[in-house]
Amino acid sequence: MKGKGDKYGSHRVIEPKGVLPQAAWKIDNDMEIYSNEILCDVITLNVDSASFTQIKEQANQDEKKIGEIILDTVEKRGKQHNPVTGSGGMFIGKVKEIGKDLEGKIDLKVGDKIASLVSLSTTPLKINKILKVKKDKEQVDIEGTAILFESGIWAKIPENIPETVALAALDVAGAAPQVARLVKPGDTVFIIGATGKSGVLCAYEAKKRAGVNGKVIGLGHSPHKVERLKKLGYCDEVICVDATNPLAVLEAFTKASNGKLADVTINTVNIPNTEMASILTTRDDGVIYFFSMATSFTKAALGAEGVGKDVVMLIGNGYTKGHAAFTLHMFEESKELYELFKELYS
């Protein structure tokens, strides 16, 4: 065991010097821990949706090639940090070793099964072997190890929830708690990407918060997923349209909302060029919450200016205080939501 490192992990940065691990191009993934680090045996990587979508396209949907791309990234960078999307994901693993400076200070022991709640783009990772690529679940089973810094956040995996289901939910745990903060009774809420895992969670929470006098409108691109969302009943209206076509989205949305623009728009899509669809459908002084790693700050800022829209735009933060417990509690509230996640991710 090495001496004490920086709580934020800057001691692991190889290049460029002077930045924190997330911003670094390459970090040190030597698995001998510092005294304030946690070493984990990794079971499954849950790759960020925007990143996995890009990797699938690069690999022409070939699962072997997907694994090779991930291995190459980790070998070059010391972490799963997609060089195209800039995003990572998270992992499930078992605690293998706890640094002596953290012993007794954290509610964790060797052998505990946890989900990391900090991005893989920050996390020192070493992959010994790809065991299975789960293309439809955006998950990869591996043999490998990872390190959490002193500042890193994590959650113990509940025994009553399948680990891959918990991992899928915790990967987007920051979304629904923010919806709970933003949506007020009577609001018109637009969820772009409502058929995805974060979108469904947001739709459920938005419906609960907007109440009977509010209206939740969801957008999806896949007819099959749109029909599934309609059956869940979390959205008052569901539209099926290409989110990268802002004028088509505006037309479909205003038809569904009877001409009213959204008070709150939640964007959870995993593809680029959906910023303007969010901006055009939101009223002046309304709020847009971009919970998507495919969002371009430049396109959003200059796009809003270009069409004369005075909207509040928030960047999604994957961390919200209590977000893990909040999201997992949603499964206790809604049997339908839990059954959907079990169907998709167990």
C-alpha cells in the first residue's frame, strides 16, 4: 500500500498534469492502492448510453468489436473514457481492499458489493478479460479491477434487487431527483427521450409532481418503445418523432399540448443535435434540463440566442444528494416500473 494520495485523485493523473482525473487524457491504473483509496473487483461495466451508442456504431453492432474498442480505450487511457463522446459509465463490483486511512471512517467492508456512482471517465480501471458484451443492456461483464478515490461516491447493492437492474437504475440516478426539484403542480412537462431508462424514470416522477392539473408529454423515436411507454401511463401524450428535427418536434409537441409550450423540458437522449428541439418547445422563462452526455453547450447556448429564446438551461449532474436511495425507492413505489427494469436489465 502506498502513502496518502490527493482525495480527488490528482495523484493518478499522467497527462496533462494540473488537471483532475476526469479531465485527464490518461491516468495511472496501477492497482496498488494509496492509503485513501478503495480497490474493487469489477463484475460489470454499465457504459454510458451516449458512449455505448457511439461504440456500437463504430463497431458496426459487432459485440466482439465492441469489447475490443473498450479494451483499447482502457489500455490507452487507464479508464473507460470515450474519446468521442467524452463520457464513461459506472461499475458494479466487490470491495477487495480498503486503504488504511479510510478504515473505520466509511460504512464499507471487504466483500461488500457496490455500484460506483462516479463516472468511469474518472475511475482507474484495468480489464483482464471481457466476459460478455450485453449490447441491448449497454453493459459489459469483465474480469478486472477499479479504484475509487476518497472523494468517490458509491452505493451498496440492495439484496432484494438484481444487481444488473440496480446498476441500470443507479447509472441514471441523478435524473429523477432533479425532476422532483424542477416540476411543480400544474406544469406542462416535455420529456425528450422518454422511452429510455432515464426518460422513463423522469416521466414517472414528472407525472407524480405535475399532478392532475399538469400534463406530461413524452417523445420517443422507436414505435415499439413508444407503445410500451403509452401502456405505462406515465405520460398524458406520447409523440413519435425524430428529436434531431426541431421544427417537426415543435409541430408534434404543440399539437399534443394544445398550443402550449413546456414549463419544464427534460432532455435525456443519447444522440447529438437535439438541443434546438428542447429550446423551441420551451416557453420563455421556462427550464430545460439537459441530462444527456450528447448535449453540446455551444449548440444550446448559441441556438437559444439565435431564435431569441430566454430560457433557463441546466446541465445535468449525475450526482444529487440522496439520489441512489431516491431512485431505488421508486421501484418500491411502482411495481410496473420495477417490472419494466427487470424485463430489460435482469
